[in-house]
Amino acid sequence: MAKEGAAINEQATNGSEQVFSKDVHIEDNDHKPEVSFDTVSGYDHTRTDQSLLPPPPTKFAAPKDNVQPPLTFTSAPVISEDTARQALVEFVSEQRCWGTGTAKSLTFEKLQPSTSYHYFLETFTEERTSKWDHEPFRGQFVDGSQNGPAPGPWEIPATFKEIFKNEIQHHEVPHTAFVKPCFKCKAKGKIKCGRCNGSGRVSCSSCHGRGSRTVTRNGKSCRESCPWCSGGKVSCSNCRGSGKVRCPACKGECKLKWFIKLIISWVNNVSEHVIERGVIPAYMISQSTGTLGFNEVLPRVQPVGNFPVAEVNEVSHNFVGSHQFPMKRIHMQHHMIRMVPMTQCVCRRRGKEFTFYVYGLENKVYAPDYPDQCCWGCTIQ
């Protein structure tokens, strides 16, 4: 089983090219005007949608004398028939309408222990993107280019709350702000109401815009003027009959403060693989407890190469090789090997053979072929 982390966007930007102005298309329900922004050094490709900002190149060389923590390899523990039976009885008791009679009276023919291996690698990365954003201008401080050049996207300090936990932060890039008239309402503070199309009136829901309705009086049908409207129209409740609503962009302030927003995303990229030689689903093995055979946390980990199970070494090499993330900054990596015990229990009852499995240090049970699974089975003792 392999669960890969977030996909890598490998679009590169070139910060050395100086462009004096760009046309930025602003997506909007009613308006798509072209707004011209002066290019900010370090943010040349920034638009109103997010632009990826790759980190400065870093070189990491693995230490020549790198010594990995010792590997612990233990053979699978052998459980007794009483332990296997008790685990099965408890498991069956938790299932709806399963009967415990088979679990209590079965005869064990063979207990075959084995070990499943769970390799887990996580890489904690940081990604930075930028976009032009705006907010209503209400007289707040505007940190513009007159205060100096904008710092580079990776020069702005930011810290995460907890390592190996996903987190997103938004920051205004210093010295990139300016004020412009609102593009949506043309600095009027209001726009045409979308519900009534600016007329201030909408069709009456009582008469469906007819202005009259059919009623029955003394057993006869006749039409009369609708008492709720005038000519089939009523005042629009959205704009209160004015035909105008407050501009959603500037919130009625007529001006917008524009700035470059820096979006910092800390992502925990996870890859895991389960080597399971039985029939238990891999996700069950990964969610059960086991013995820790190897555990290491470093800025850069090296693949495991001397574990007794060759497939574990191969998976570790492939996963570590795939966790490079050139468009992100790697803060820390962690990998481990868990050994999960499993016992195959071959049983017989009333001449019929069936098999169940006990796995994990907590003795979980996997028994898809348990005989007494129907509703009447709960009455069998």
C-alpha cells in the first residue's frame, strides 16, 4: 500500500527578468476588467491567481560518516489457543447479530505466526505562492513602494506551529500596497442588483407575475386582481426597490487597497507501504500496533539499506528518492519501520474448516469467513 503526498507543481519563475507593467485579469461574476500593475521585483509572475515561488537553491550533501540508528528485528510472537479464542470471542461479540457459539466451541488445528512490516516516510515541506489581492480601503495604513523595495518571497520570516502538521498562513508582502478606485462599481460604492436586474421590482410569487389570480367563490371560478402586487410586480427585497446593492468588492467604500499576498503552505507529505504476506488488508496493518524496528528524524534521511527484509530496503530507497520536492523547502524528514505480529488460525467446527487472523499487539481479529454471521446466529450457543 502506498499513500503518496501532495503533487509537486514544477512551474519555474525567472526573477532576473525586469518587466515594467503587466495586464492582470481579475475574475469576477459581472466584470472582468484589465488592471495594470507595476511589476514588483521578485514577484514578476504574480497575478490574481496563485503563482508558485520556488525557494532559493540549496545543496545538501549526506554526511560521509552517517550512522543510522540500530535496527531491531524480532521474530513474530507465538500466541496460545486460549488467547486466540478469547480475541475471536471479543471480536464476534462486537459484531451485530454474529453468534459466539462457533468462537467458543471451535477446535484449533494450526496456529501459524508471521510478521507484517510497515514502512513509513514523512517529509515536512514549505511552499510559497503569491497573488495580487485587495480589501476595502477604509483609511488604513498603506505600506507602499515609497517605504522601500519589497523583500523577496523567501526573505519574509514565518514559523509553523507544529512540525509534521499541515498549516497555511497568509501574509501581506511589505511595500507592495497601493490604493485604486474600485474596479467593480467604478468607485460608486454600489452595483446593479442581480436579482431584479436594476429595476427594483421582481415578479410576484403569489400570481406568478400575471397581476391576477383564479379564486373560487360559491362554487364558481373567477379571476381577481392579486392583493399582493401591482401589475404582477413587487418591490425587490434584495435591494429594497432601489435597483442597487452595496458593492461586494469595496463594501461601499469606493476604493480598494491592493497588495501582494504571500500564501505559505506547510505540508506533511506521507508515503507508506505495508508488506503483508497474508490476506489482511494493508490499511488494517498500518492502523494496528507493532514493535518499532527503526526510527529516525533528520533534516534529510538516507534510505534504509540493511534491514533483513529486502523489500523494506527497496521501498525505503524508492520513497526517499521520490521525496525531493525541488519546488518546496524541506524542513525535516522522518521514517520508521514497524513490525506487526500476525497469527493465522486454522480451525474446525462441525467438520467444516475456516480461518481467521489475530494481528497487532492488541490482538485485533480479521475473520471475513466466520460462519455465524446471520441474524439467527446470535441465538446459537
